[in-house]
Amino acid sequence: GEEAAYNFGNLYYENERKENSALRYIESVEETEDKSIRHKNYHNLGNLFMDKKDYANAVEAYKNALRNNPTDEETRYNLALAKKMREKEQQQNQEEDF
């Protein structure tokens, strides 16, 4: 069930097997209507993407987390940070093009 998939996600995350972890989180989210579980999964997924410096996907994950729990300040903070990093990255890419 989703609880197991969520726990698997955490287990994989601890083991640095991040690709598998991300897939487990997604699997867990798709199986549940429970907003708190969905929120946690998307939040953790956002953290995974941040670790990989994949800021665009991190932004999307944190947005999805907030859709399931709009009151989480940590998620809100992480979203702002992810957006900032994404913009910085885009600026650097533009500078390289010149």
C-alpha cells in the first residue's frame, strides 16, 4: 500500500539510491488520496530534485506539496529557494550563450 511505498521511499533515500527513491515517492503519491501523505511525498521529492540541482522539477514538486498542504512553511521556504536557484541557473545559461 501507499504507507509501504512511502517507507520504501525513505529507505531508498537513506541509502542514497535517489533515482529509486524518487520513483517510490511518485508511486506512493499516485496510490493515495491522503493529502498529508501526498504532501510529504512531494516535499521529499522536491528535496531529491534540489540535491540533484534539478531546480525546475523541484519547483513543481514543492508546488504539488503545497497544493496538498498550503500551510507548510518549510515547503513554502523550499519552493522560494528552488525558484531563486532556477532563476540564477537560467541567468548563467543566458550569459554562456553570449
